[in-house]
Amino acid sequence: MNKKELAKFVGSRIKENRKRNKLTQKELGEKIGVKDNTISAYERGAISPEQDMLFAISDVLGISINELFPKKENTKDEFGNALKLTNNLDIEDMEFLNKLIEKTLSMDETEREKFLESIRFTVEYYDNLNNKD
């Protein structure tokens, strides 16, 4: 599933759950601090909600954030597990990690391998510095 298809899927799930909760776009927007035209754009898949908005939307709709995304067959709940790991991170840290993921996904295979190797090197270097007695 590409980014556009995912945005449309998430949007349809927001709309479905909003209607189930008998909320208008305006009411949902007011509850999460955005205008109704932003909710409309989310629901059409024209724009994707940022991570903090996804959490706010799922909270207002009384659903798990996982319910906004397609189910993967025969896989563990990796997204849910990753979200649990972010409990102690502030929004800036989560945005930085999200940028790393987006950057990684936007690269061709050769670029991606070089980029990931540099991150591996940095992590190993950090571990070595902090594991010296």
C-alpha cells in the first residue's frame, strides 16, 4: 500500500468512526483543535494527520490508534509495539524518529543501505562509549 492509498484508508476509518460516534466534522475538529475543512481533508485522504493528531482523533473517537490502520495478516502488532516504546519520548523526539523513517523509506536501495549503515555505526559508537568501565 502506497502513501496515498494509506492516507485514503486512514481517512475512511476516521470518517466511519466519527459517524459511529455521531459527530460532525466540525465537532470532531473542535475537540482536537483543527477546523472542519482539515477533518474533511483527512477523511478524503487529501492530507494525512500528523502523529499527535492521530492520537487525539483516536482518543476522541474512543478507539485504539491501530483501528485507523489496515490490518496485516500473519504479522505481530509491530506498530502498536513501537507506539508503546514511545511512551517516554516527547513529541519532538517522536517527530525526529518519524523523519528518520520517512527519509529511509524515500531512498533507493543503495542510498538506504548507506544511510542505515551510518546509523548502525553511530549506535555502535554510542554503545561502545557508554559500556566502557
